[in-house]
Amino acid sequence: MIHGSDNKRDKGVDSLKMEEATRHISGHAGELIEQRLKKLDDLRSIGIDPYGGQFIPKSSAAELHEEYHDIDREVLESESAVKSIAGRIVAMRSFGKASFAHIQDSTGRIQLYFRRDILNEKFNLLKKLDIGDILGVAGRLFRTKTNELTIEVSDLAFLSKSLRPLPEKWHGLRDIELRYRQRYIDLIANPQTRDVFAKRSAIVKSVRSFLDTNGFIEVETPMMHSIPGGAAARPFETHHTALDIDLYLRIAPELYLKRLLVGGYERVFELGKNFRNEGISTRHNPEFTMLEFYMAYKDYHYLMSFTEELFCYVANAVLGTLEVPYGDTTINLAPPWPKITMSDAMKQKGVPDDVIADHGRAQKWARSKEIDIGKDSSHDKVLDKIFEEFVEPDLVQPTFIIDYPVEHSPLAKRNRNNPGFADRFELFIASMEIANAFSELNDPIDQRERLLKQAEAKERGDEGAHWMDEDFVRALEYGMPPAAGEGIGIDRLVMLITNSQSIRDVILFPQLKSDIIARIIDR
């Protein structure tokens, strides 16, 4: 038999706890919560633990629907096997001597049917049941007159009493702020949200599978750095009390991964969190998931075809197609993808040659187009702003933008034919930068000079400039093989594969502004 706890509790202690809980919780939601607290107390008073122990369901909703979807009523009536399932009550209706409910587990929903003559005294427990409660039930399957697959419950157990009622119109919950701040409600209410995060898990799994089959090993490098490096970004600062030193949450694992190439590993990757103390938008979250991988003896040309293979592998594994719907369009991931230089891409959008070539004219032109370039921006940063404004919105289908200025790429090799440019590409899909890659700079003398220039820019107030890292340069002095490296924003990749328009839709608990927390919590 399935049952709740039979252990009686000290009524005096229970009453004190109940009064404390009522004061703490009911101030937010009022009478409905007080009613549920009363039901909680009633259950305990008759020896039933509303927060029961282990329950092992033998089936899931999806399994039952799959196994019995084509079994007709007559065959089911002859089926004597008892099925058990656990989940949350999401709908109820009572007809006196019988009641119906729908229970929801992680795979879907199935209907329950309760009869007084089958449950006997346990039928009275339904009066203590609310939408949101978690139950374990057992019974045989049948089909109703409307042909709905249903469990005729012969036994039940309370597993968790829900003290808070679900918000109004929680079916298909649309309040964006509530969905992000209280993701647990979003996951209860919206099957499409659960599907997004199930796909996210499948995407990460397929990425790891692809790299594993291509000879990579997964590694873990520090999350706290004494010198933040590997990207142009403002770090979060912290302090280690025992060592009495300032540390920084990592902005990228790049410099540590390259140290591993020096140490003899030829193909390494890391998939983990980065942290950047910058703005929040539909495409930016201060903590985000990044894949970085490095392969010895390859260059950025090789990485372009490798990236095409990776994205196609993921799309086929998760969606079964290379035609990916995104917003109002369909992204075609079938290779090869076009390759165009940064300057040619700007020219195609009407940016004059002299603007691309001359810093002063670039500044004047950008300001005439009302582009915010800030004060004392370098030429490459002005061009980057122009590119972001005029080119990125039209990069919908997969496109490699290649040949960036060396000044903008201090960790990349120089192009042998044009030393003012770096062997680098950025991949754009759906108007988003999703990947950044280059032939890695392994000349320690050139690397030192470039990092020193970055350090000088930082001294002048450029908070996004790279830091000087003497140990990284020392590692290069021991010799790092020619290599290619790439970073792929996993959150944006998930946005693409799941047709999500905001990064907050693919991060379970995104960072949000705090000025409306009280309004949401008190709702």
C-alpha cells in the first residue's frame, strides 16, 4: 500500500510552527494560503505527513501515452496491471462520489479518476487536495467516454503540499518578469519552457560528443584569476581573505588553455561559465556559458569547415534537420557558408573607403550617423561600432566575417600577406555573433609587444583592454605549436536552435535588475 507517515507529531510544537508559517507566508497571498496551511495542519492531525518520503513511480505520463495510445477501451478493461505515477496536480473537478484531476510530471500529463467506492476512507483526503500539490498514485488504466486515457486511482500518497496557489492565468504564463524571476512557476506552467531547457541539455551533450569523437579532451581551468585575460572585457572583482589578494572572475579561459598546448596537449576544450561586468540585454548576460577549444597544427581556415561540421552535427542531433526556424525566417545551416572580409562587408552596406581607411573620417562619419563611439576611441573600435550598426543586422544566414585589424585582435596571428590584419573570423547567424576564432599567436616577442600596448591603453582608461600577463608570455617562450582556437557562445547557440529571441529564455536563472523585485514578490 502507498501511505503517508503514521507518526503523530507534538501538537503544541505543530501549532507554534503553523502560527509562525502563517505570519511569514500569508502576508503575501492572504486567505488562500491560510486555507492551505489549515489543510496542512489537518493532514498532520490525522497522522499523514504532507511531505512524504520515497515514492518510486513505475511509469511516466509520456510512457503511458506512448504504450497505450492505440489500445482501445475494451482491451484496456481486460488489462489488470497496476500503474503508478507521481507528479503535480494541475487541474481538478469534483462530482460528489467521483472526482477527476490531471497530474503533470516531467514528461507530460495524464488524467486521474477517483471513486469513493474504490478509495474508501482515502477519498476524503481529496478535500485536502489543492492544485499544485504533488501526489503519488497507483491504479489501472481505462478510457473515458471521450476516449481519454485515465488512471483509476486505487491508492494515493501525499508527497508535497503546495502552500502557495499558482498565479492567476498560470496556464500559459505570459508575465515575462515573473517567468524569469520565479522560473519554477514558468517551468510548471509552460511546457515550451521545459522543452527549451531539455533541448539545451541535448545541445551541450551533442557538442561534447562531437569534440570527443574528434580527439579532444575536456579540461577545467580556474574560475578565479589573479590576472583576467583572454578577452577585451571588464571583470568582476573579489578578494581572497586567507591569501589577502584580489582576484577576478574569469572573462575567458583562453590563456590557460593555451598553456596546456605548451604542455603537450594537442586538442583541448572547456565548456563552462565566464563572467563579464558589462551591460544586460536580450543577447548579453553577465554570466554566460562559453565553449572554447584549441587544436595544435591547424589554422583559422581549417576551423571554418570544422565549425560548419560542428553546427550541422548539433542541429541534426537535436532537431533532425539543417533548416532551423528563427523568428520570421528559416536559417539554412547547410555548408559551405559565405566568407567575406570585414571591410568588404562594410563597403557593401555603403560605408565609404576613406571612412574605413582614415580614423578622423571614420569618427566624423560615425557621429553623422548618430553612432555612439565614445571619447578617444581607437580606429578599430570605431569601425567595430560602424560594423555593428550597419552590417550585423543583415547577417541572418551563416556568414564568416574574416580579416580583422590586428589592433582589435591582440592574441591572433598576423596575416602573412597583410600584417595589418589578423587571421581571424567571427561567425554571425541570425544577426548574432555566435563564434570567434583565429590562428593563435605563438610568437612570444610579438605577443609581449601587443600586450604591452594593451596595458598602456588600460592605463589611459580603456577598461576593456587586455591585461599584461607575464606568465602567459613565459609559457609561449617555451614554445607553443601553431594552433587554431575558437570560442562559441553556448547561450546564443541555444537561442538559435530553440528559436528563442532573448538570452533570458535560454538561461534558467538570468540576472535581472533589482528595482522591481518587491513588486514581483508581493504579487
